[in-house]
Amino acid sequence: MMQTELDLFNPTSPQPPQWVAARAVVLPGFALPAVPVLLPALRTVIGEAPFRHMVTPGGLKMAVGLTNCGRLGWVSDAQGYRYSPVDPLSGRPWPTLPEALLRLASSAADAAGFEGFVPDACLVNCYRPGHRLSLHQDRDERDFTQPIVSVSLGLPAVFLLGGHKRGDPTQRIELRHGDVLVWGGEDRLRFHGVQPLKPGVHPLLGSRRINLTLRSAG
């Protein structure tokens, strides 16, 4: 692999924050220092609560693999979208949210101007080439005053940030390995999604993208 390709995954110098809306910001490479600790912790989480393809209330199987860690986990089935304290597959509580991930989420929120953020839920999504996420709002949490902190690992993706109506124009924001996106405040309920993931191989995570979204859900 050429040096320029390696630099895409491991930038040698920090980049400034990229504000994409009044209260939404990309922190390029912000998670890179935590990756050596995060990846083993994630392997433990996935070992305790493996990825699964949940079903929408309308009966459609989701393409993106999903699991959770933290006091609450997001689930979808015939009963609807909701947060649950237990994994419906095992009947056990979700794995503990790793301390390194808590620290990362808190420091990223601070950098974005949301001080005191303490997440109680982390959705872990696994994208494979071709997988996408349609435009939606994150409305299942109880407290919309708290931000969403989204950590990207593995293959790059194009994140779509829309407005407060589904038909509003969208921005296309490239997110690479180690980038953190934070949005909240007046931008908390913007529609957002992910374009189909392009084929590729990441040196640490292979042909996949892992996305961690941390929330204050309960």
C-alpha cells in the first residue's frame, strides 16, 4: 500500500473541526488515539452480544448488522422502535459500555460545545459494501437536549445530513476512520443517513465500516 493511502487512515497531523451546521461538527481523526484500546473493547462487546439483523415494525429485515452496549440498547421488531435494558436474543443486560468509549464520547461532546455529556447507550452498526442507511431522525431518546456522538471506524462512508423535513436538501460529508461527528441543539433532529458503502479493504477492519453512535437515551 502506498504511503498516501496509509495517510488516509492514519493522518500524521490533527485537522481543525469542520462545522457542517450551527451545532453539528466533524472532528477529523479525533478517535485515532483511542483506537488501540477501542478495538479490543469492541471485540469483547461483540463476543457478548453478536451483530444481528433486526426487523422493522413493517417486517423488513435490516441489512446493516447491529448490536449495543450500555445500560440501554436500541431494538426494532414488530412492537416498534425502542430502547431496552436487555438483549432480546439472550435475555441478559447489554454489555457494559467500555470506559475508553465513554471518555471519547465525553471529550468529543466537550469539543463540540456540549459539556457534561454522559451516554447510557451505544449503538454499534456494521456496514458492508453496498449497505446504506435511509434518511431518518433519531427520535427514540427521551432527552433531545443531549447530543449524538458518532464514531467512524474502518472503511470511509458518505454521511448525509439533511434538514428538519425529509425532503430538505442534504449535505454529503465524508467520514473516515477515526472521525467523530457530533450534532445536537437546534440540529439534534435533523434527518440523516448514509450512502451505500463503497467496496474497499481497511488495514484494521477489512471490508467493513463500524459506526458507534452514543446517546443519552433513558
